[in-house]
Amino acid sequence: MSFTVAYLQYAGSGPMRHEEKLLAEGLGRLGVPVRHYSLKRIQRRQLTLGPGIFIAGDMNAMHGAMRQLGIPLPPPDDYPQVLRGFLGRKVWASTLGEIERSMDGGSSPPVFVKPADRRKAFTGAVCYSEHDFAAWGNTSRRQRVWCSEVVTWVSEYRVYVIGRQILAVDHYEGDDSVPLNMDAVESAVTAYYRSGTAPAAYAIDFGVLANGETTLVETNDGYSLGAYDIDADQYTALLMNRWRDLLASDARLARSTSS
């Protein structure tokens, strides 16, 4: 499936996001005309979307586009089951209420807590004691969260993937002189691909722990993906591949429903 037009999110004033700049550059080299849209236009369903139309934007915009097209929203999968062996630390699902109760006695070790749902009610952070509960504000204590034991990351990288091919590796935090063990990264990418559960295109973040081990930080779906220093053409190819697959999944769903 080739694209005849691309919609990129832009409010029309102020600087354009880094991601949209990369896409504009990459799409320009492909000869795909670019048009801009605002979140309001998506919410009001004022864009003509469908086969042959590429769209990119933040999570809210992309979910709006999927709803308009009847594409089921991909469930968040930060820690895929098949990759649990690459975590290098204990990670578990819980709720804010359970974490709060466990900390009340003052004897629980620190824990990193982040929302498990698409809508991020708060930013992930380390919770050391009951004094840190204020950061959760009035967020429902039934909020599903991911928890992990606190570790020391020396360096962190984003690995961009289409299928089982690694396109690029970007350092984004810590000491950039500390490299990843790429054998571990490639093993994880291969295992994810073979499981049949990986998106067509995505990013997988890895870090190096203080003990020198290369471990999984989290995975990120490719339909709305933050970019660091990745080349414009590679970033454009990744997002186009993921959107193409989502459009195809919609077509497959339609065929199975009508048969």
C-alpha cells in the first residue's frame, strides 16, 4: 500500500515538534504531499482518512484517527510476556491503592510506579515512602500501574525496529560511552518477532545496569513514537510501516466480519 497524501499534526503556530519535522523531511523525499491538521479537526472528524492516507501525531490524535476508521486501539504492552527474561529486575502489575497500603507501614522498599493504561494520569516515578503519595493527587486508587524494583541505569538507548530489522539505536540518557550488548538486544528483537505479538514497527528501549547487564527498559508501539537522533528517512519508514499495518488490520477485520 502506497500513500498519496500525509497528514501531520501541527496547531499552526509555534514550533513544530521534532517528530513532525523528521516526517516532513522524509515524506518530502518520498514525494508524498504533506498537509497539517490540529487535534480539534480529528476530534470533529473533519479529515478524510482511509487507504492511501498516512497520518501521524501524538497519542490522542492517533487514537482519534483509529476510532474514526474503526481500528481497535492496540493495547499498551510495555513489558511483553515473551521479553520478561530480558528485564533484569522484578516487574509486576498492581494498583495505586495496593502500593499505598504496602507503604503505610514504612517497611517496604522503594518502588518505581507508572500508569499501566493508555491515559497517563501521572508521570512514572520512584515511590520511597507514604510522603510521595501526594504526586498521585486525586488519581483513583483503583488506577492500574506497573511496578518495578528500583535499579541503577548507567546508560539508556532507544532501538527502532521494523519487523525483526533494527533500523537505528539512539542514546537518550546516562553515560553514552557505555554501550549496549547488541547480542542481547538482537536476541530480544528476534524473540519478540517470533512470538507473533510484536507490532509491525516499534521501539524497544534498553539500558545498561550498574552491574554491566543490558536489560529491557520498555517497549513502545510505532504508531505514535518519540524520536531522538534517528535519521528522518528511517523514522518515516517506521511510522509508515506501522500505519500501513494498522490499515491492513482494519481491512482484515472487515473481511472476517463480512464472511
